[in-house]
Amino acid sequence: MSRFLVLALSMLLTGACADATHAPQNPATASPAASQQRPLAGSALEARAGELATARETLGEMQTTLRGLQRRENRKAVPAFEDFVRAYFGLHLDPLLRPEWPSRHPDLMTMDATLRFARADLMRRLQDSQEFERALADIERRFTGRQEMLIEYPLGQERTVRSAVQMLRGRSRWTF
Amino acid sequence: MGSRIVTWLVCATLLVWPSLSRSDDAAWVEELDHAHSFIWQPPTELRAHLEGRSEALGGSLREFVASRADTGRASPDAARRLAIAQLLLYLAHDDSEQLAASVASLKRLRDHLGRFENRYWYHYVLAHKALAKQRPVEFSEQIMALWLRVVVPLEGRYEELERLSLHESPNSGFASALPSVYENITWLILYRTGERGVDRDLDGLSAVVRLLARDRVTSLTQPLRELVALLDGPLSDDGSLSFALALSAARSRHERLLGDVQKTGWTGEATGKLQLTAAAYERALELAETTSGRCAALADTLRLRTDVYASRIAARDDAPGADATLEVPGSPERAIEVYAEMAGARGEGWPELGFHAASHQDYLSAMEALWRQIQHSLLMQAEYQLSRAVAGGRHAGRDARRASTTYGSFLEFFDRHAPASGSDGVSESAHFAAFRAALGVGHALLEATPEPRQTEIDHGILHYQRALQLFPFDRVLWTSFAAALGRHGREGAYAELGREIAERVRRSNSVDSWIDAAEPAAAKIEALRSGLSDSFTTMYMGFAQAAGLGKLEGDLEVLRARRDEVAAQVDRLTQKREQVIASTWIPASPAEPEGIQTASPEPTAPSLPDLETVARELAAASQRLERIDEHILARSRALPLYRQTLESDDLRLELLREDHPLHRLLRRMYQEGRS
């Protein structure tokens, strides 16, 4: 009985300490800036820019990897990697792209749009036509009136939003 | 009241569970909370680390584990620490029971994965379990989960702390462990997979590896960079991580083997390691799905082959009776097939050979890299065979003929691909290598074969001649050529065969422009060209080596002295002839009137034959003098030229350097000769 109590106490104490200094339970909310619905400024804005840059890097490597796996028809690795990509979207990228304001913020909108195109391109490669169409529609809605804005699509190549949409639609024949 | 209960509970703890109060336990707790910073060490180092800590802390990790093992309802922290301790014991002692125990301890963490630290160890231990069970896909999933659930969320937090210079603060939580997390993931993928024999179906981790290589890792930077080069560079298997890891592991074995052989020579242990290294390369080759991958694996296998032959030559393993049973890995023939495939697709279709992400220049570089390894391995093998032949013994003839065949294989490869390619995909030193191979065939058949057949002699002479065509600036070869012709009774052919090659050099525009532009070694090339333009010097280059320059200069002095003698003789004879003519009695003209008497009839009138003799001797001496003058003139001109050619003897050695600019001239001359 006493031993049970000791254990219970120690668990309680360590749990309390952990809560004070460690991460929240839900990984999706791991980055507090991610779900901010109102425009950020100062160091928070800087942090958001950093997060977007890291996401761009991650998406780039994901594209490279998925291209290679699909080209080599790697049947074992492709499903696991596709799950990885989807999980990354669900846990990190989508919360980051959910707010409207970064798409209009002068310091972030180019990167914001670039990430959306990269994400849509990955959806195309994952053959998720519904999500792909949704992503394209979202891009067109968010960037209405800014069709001539220069963004990166494919990553590393600059073109206008209009041209990138056309290119992406042209590629959406589900052939790779 | 509440505080009394707590006090009572704490006291009960101390009574019921004495181990919790021990100072070594507390110290181990601290140690285990920082295990992420040292767990990556190889088993030997990890054991030493744990033993060192055991001494310092006054109790071993095993004792710590034993004291905690029965705490079935321990706190998540205690469960995590126990799992870490068990994992450490597994890694240090390869004790699979400890891994199973660690996994069991983790079960208690399942409901407490909100903490990054718990989450990290949870996936990390399960990744080890997947490796131990040889389940690559499961391993990949654990690493991906670790990346998504620990690394990505921590990165933002770490950057924030770093901006505030708080990333190393003890209160910054597990975020401060992020650099170690990167290192540990890298270590797992880079080394642990190979150690556990997991070498396929890892391609899904390519993205993680590429992300790690983007300035996230500090201590394993170089191996990680090399891995990414094998993943994305021109010599890769179109992005396959499994292939890149296999080739990287084989390369590491290769490097270690060379170090061992340098220290101990070819011991039984080294031979065993060679077989393992060869098997590792073979495994990479099996994993390669594209021509690009096969090209990379074969190039490295041939590098191993070259290193084996080189080390055996260096170890004087060529002596008769020395152990020649060592099996040498690699197959130049397979590499030549792959090269031919790549050469065929050089114009179009090359991206389909696994070069989708590469430029055309990268493709050509890959071809060139493969060429270089084919070249090195064949020449080194032939040199080894030749060195065995030269060392003598019962099998000298067999070894010499084998050397000739191996050199011939390279020449065949060269003839098949060099002419068609211009300079694309051919190693810079290919033409000099062809020279070495032709020279080698000649040397093997004409010098090293004890009793060559007539066809072998003809073949050898032909190859010496070919060697001179490829690299006419090798003065020593001119001598070998003449000596070989002489040995087989064909020295008379030297002048004619030599003249033809010399003529090509004299007329070569490439040589002209090389000299005019004062390119590297231009002075030596000019000296040799001048030498080859002079038939006397060409003869000296062939036959004067044995006599030496001193003797030639001495001979010239002798000739000059002889000239003086002959000149004096000519003078004497000229005088004599004049005297004879002057004193010659001229009989009166039959038409002279009778009664007229000459004043003094000539008392010493010579006979006509005397005059003829003097005149003949004079003519002969004059001719001799003329010939001697011609010889003196020719030798005076040729000797300095010959002396200059001797100063270029080191060109052959210089050209062993692959990046020597002179290789360009050889290539141009070869192309010029073909056009």
C-alpha cells in the first residue's frame, strides 16, 4: 500500500515538473505561432518567417525524395513516405498555412504562396485529386488580384502566380 | 494535515525503497537525463564511458537497472530513465535482453507522450528494436515519427531559445537536446543500420537525411555530406538511400582495410577484411537499380582492386614464391560493359540511366570517373603481373604473357571508346595510359618473356612503335625500342620506323602551338622536337644510351684530332703534288729546231706514276677530310640537341600525375594523328 502511494506521489511530482517546463500534449500546437489568426509583428513575425523557410526546405526535400521513390517504383518505401508527407501536412504545414493573414502580409506572402504551390504539387504526386483541386482553388482565392506576383514554382524557379497555376493545372494529368 | 501526509509518504519511501535515497541513483538519474549526448558512441567507447561513470558514481548501471526493474508502476520519468539505462546496456554489450526490457519499460510511457523527451526516447528505442528485428520499413516509420513529433516542433522552439541565447540553459527543457537528437538520428541511419545488416527499403528516409545535411549536424558533417553526395550526386543510384548507405559502408571498410594493410601487410586477418570489403561493394552493386548506381559501385570496386595490386607491389609480393593466392575483387569487364552502355547513351537517353537529377556534364564526369578506375585497375594489375615476371621464377613467361594480355585489354578499351568520344567521358590521362599499356605489351613480350615466339616479337615491336606514336617525347623508350630491335636482329629498321614518328612530331601543329604558347613543359617538348628533327640525334636517342654522353663528346674530340691529322696529311700531299708538278721534266717540243740546246737538262725528273700516286693519295685524303668535316658538323649539331633531350627524361614520371597539363597535348596529337 505504502509502495503504491510512493509511486503515485512520485508520478504526480514528476508530472507536475514536466508540465512546467515541457511541451504541450498536442504536437500540432507545438508551435504557438502556427495557429495565430492575427498578424504577427516583431520577433514573432521573424519566427514565423523562419518556420516558413524551414517548411520550404522540408517540402523541397520531400519532393525530391518522392520523385525518386516513384521513379524507381519503390513499392515498400512509397506508402510509408506518403504517410510521412501527409502527417507532416496535418501536424505542421496545414496549421502554419491555415491563417489568412500571411497570404497578405508583404513580408510573408511570397513564401506563403510558394509553400502552397509546393504542397499542391506534392498532392498531385500523391494522386490526391480532391485535395489538389482544393489547394489550387484556395490559392486562386487567396491571391485574387495578385496573379502577377512572383513566387517559386517549382521550387527554385521563379514565375508569376498565374503562370504557376497554369503550369500546375497542366501537370495535373496524373501522369508522372 | 496535507503536509503531514506528504511527509509521511516521503518517509515511507525512504523506508520501503532504500535504493531511491542512494546518491549513486540520483547521479545516474542525472546521467540518464543526458544520455542523448553520449548514447551514439560505438560499443567500446560506450562501455568505457559507462564504466568510468560507474566508478565515479560508486555504482554500476546494471545495479541501477536492477534496483529499478521491479518498479512496475513507476513514474513516466522513472520508466523513461529505466528504458534509457536498458538501452545503454544493450548498446554497450549487445545484450538483446536489455533491448527487450527497454521496450517493455517504454510501454509505461505510452500515455505520457506529450513530453518531447518521452516521445523522443519512445521512438528512439523502437527504432533500435526495428533494427534488431531487421525491419527496415518499421525503422523508417519510427524515424519519420521521431522527426515529425519531436524534431519539427522542437526546431521552432530551439530557434526561439537560440535567438535569446537560452538554448543551452538548463531550464530550456528538451529543446536544448535538439543538436544531440540530430546527431543520434544521423548516427542511427548512417552507422547503426549497417551494423545491424539493414540495408534495403530505407529509401523513404532520404528526405530526413537531406534535411539533416542542411547544417543541422555538427560532428558527423563529413560522412553525412559524403552520403548525400552518394544520394544526389552524379555517382548515385538515382536517389536511393539504401544504395548510398551500402556504398558508404563499403567505402568505410575499404579505408579501414588500407590502414590495416599499411600497418600489418596482407595477414590472414587483412585478407578476411578484404573479402568483407569486396562483399560490401558487391552488395552495393546488387542494390543498384540504375546504370548510374552500377557505375558508382563498379568504380569503387575497381578502386579496391587497384589498391590491392598497388599494396602487393609495394610489399614486394611479386617475388617468386610469394603468396599469389589472394583473390582480388572487382571485374573490369563488367565495368567496361557499363561504360559502353553509358557511351551509347551519351548523345541522348542518358537521363534514363539514373541521371534524372544530373546535368549532362555530370553524366560525362561519371563516365570519366569510371574510365579512370578501369584504367587504373587494368594498368596496376598488369604492372603487378609484369613485376612478377621480371622477378623471374618458373612462371616468368606465363606472368609476362598475362601482363601483355591485361595491358592489351586496356588498349582494346581505349581503341573502342577514345576515338569516338573526342574528350567527352574519357579521363584526362587516357592517352598517356594507352602509351603505358602499349609500352607494357612491348616490355612484357620483348624483355620479360624468356623465349618469345616470332609472332610475339613482331607484336612487341609493333606495340613499342605504337607507344612512341602515342607519346614520342619519352626518350628512354627510343632507347628501349632500338635495343629491342637490336636484340631480335632488326636494328636496321630503327631508322625508318623512327623517322616516320619523328616526322609526325616535326609537322604537328599541336606541338607547334604548344611551344608557341609557352604551355607547361614547352621547353622540354621543344628540345625533343628539335632532337627528333635531326636524324643524327634520333640515332643517338636510340643507340647512344649505352655509350653515354661523355663517350660521344670524347669521340668528337678524337674525330677533331683525326681531322687535324687528315688535314695535315692533305696539306702535305698538296705540297708534294706541287713539288712534283714543279719539278716535273717537260720534254722539248718535238717541233723545236735542231741545234738549240737547253741550258741544263733536268737531272731529277720524276716518273709519271709518282705524280699519279700523289694525286690519288691527295684525293683520298681530301675525301676523308670532307667526310670527317661532315661528321664533325653533324655531331656538333646533334650532340647539344641530344644533351637537351636527356634533360627531359623525367617527363614520363611527371605524366604519372593525372592532372599534368601535358596530357592535353597528347590528346590533341592523338586526335590530330587520326584526322
